[in-house]
Amino acid sequence: MTRILFVCHGNICRSVAAQYIFQDMINRRQIADRFLVDSAATSTEEIGNPVYPPMEHALRQRGVPIGSHLARRLRKSDYPEYDLFIGMDEENAYYMRRIFGEDPEHKVHFLMEYADQPDRRIEDPWYTREFDLCVSEITEGCTGLLDHLAGRMPDQPRT
């Protein structure tokens, strides 16, 4: 099982959107049993808050199912529990490494690395107000991530 934690600043926009988009993708491919997917924040500002309403609206417009979410903060104890920590920008990566005390197993990555755009970052829609664009970018990154991971998995049993 591959365990993925999507991470952003507050865990109410980008990281939770990536969690729900990726979960929807693996559900549709009927491979959800091969993954554990969650999200977290690097800050404490939004802890306990649900998905930010404009982000929820953008996700629902695309048919992405929304679960019950309450923002949580990334913990040092998350490091051994997950295989990948997927951030959206440099600030996310910086604070992940600070919380973890570096990244000795090289688990911290940017989402757009998996869309063959390693230098591209996903801006925070809290500030840009570009929620639809953000969902498009996250979808592109999650598609690349899933393709990358699925390429490393054994074939599914045929039914």
C-alpha cells in the first residue's frame, strides 16, 4: 500500500483538494485499496476548519466527491507513517522539512514534479482567488502522480 499525505499551508484549499481529487481518481480506477490518502497543514491557522467554501464549490463543479474534512497540522510522527509527502510550493516543503527535522528518506516532493514540470508550483488560491485554475493544476499533478505510481504497481487482477 502506498501512503500519501498532501500538504499545504492551511489544509483547507490545495492539500485537501489534492486528497479528494486523488481519492476520486483511485476510486474510479478501482484501486483505492492500494492507497492511503490524507492531507495536512504546515501551519496551525486553520486547524479544525472544513474545506474552504470557494474550493469546495470548485471541486463540486467538477464532480469531485467531498468528504467530511477538518484541517489538521502535520506532525513529526507522520514521517514514518507515509511514503510520500506532496507539497504545493517552496514554503510547504520548507516547513515540512522543519517539522520533520529534514527529509532523510527523500519523501518530500512537489505535486507538479509528477506532471513533468518540476519547477512549477501551485499558488495558494486563498490569495489568488483562482480556485478553478488551482483545481485544474492539482488534477494535472494528481494524474501524473497516479500514472507514476500505477506504473510501479503490479497489474490488477482481471475480472
